[in-house]
Amino acid sequence: MIDDPVANAECPVVQVDAAAGVVRDDLQMVADVRPLVDTAMRRRGQTIGVCSHPYDLCTELIAREAGVIVTDLRGGRLDAPLDVFSDVGWIGYANATLRDQIGPLLAEILAKRGLSAA
């Protein structure tokens, strides 16, 4: 759910239907926005306590070679430091068409909730 990402921090993965503009769970894209949610929660004196780290994304190269588009939360190429501490947010799209359709909608949804990746 994305109704209130801070209240729903235990479920921070967002999937969006670009055509209908609704959150769904059957599309070929996924976004891990936990670093954005964590930032919002810290402003409230809370934390989600867990985010993806660079080692969690060790298969990104394989996905990219298979045609999956994996970006950072700004839509750029994923470029995380190689350590075990950095929180990494990412978005994966099955293809460029989905990225072009869903990317702007996802950015809009996140911005409306104060979760923009500045």
C-alpha cells in the first residue's frame, strides 16, 4: 500500500499501474523506496530499521543483461557504494515502455507524499 508510506513502513514496496493510476501487485515493475520512507520517518522521530544495501542488489547486472531496467530513485543508473552500510533505493522495470509510462507516475505519487528523491 502507499496510502501512508510512513504508517505502512512494513510494506514499503510500491507497484503502480500506469494506465489506471492505482497501486497493484501484478505488474512487471517494483520499487524499493525504503530509504525515502526512512527519511520521512526520521523526521517523525521513528525509523523503519531496515533498507536494501548494495549486497542485496548483487544480481542487478544479471537483470540488466536480461533486459530489465534497474534505476536509482531518481530514474538514473543505479550506482551504490560498495559497502555494507549504505541504504539503497531502486526501481526495476521489465522494459523501457513500462519505465516511460510508470516512472513519471511513480515520481508524482511519491512527491505527493513528500517522498521525492531530491
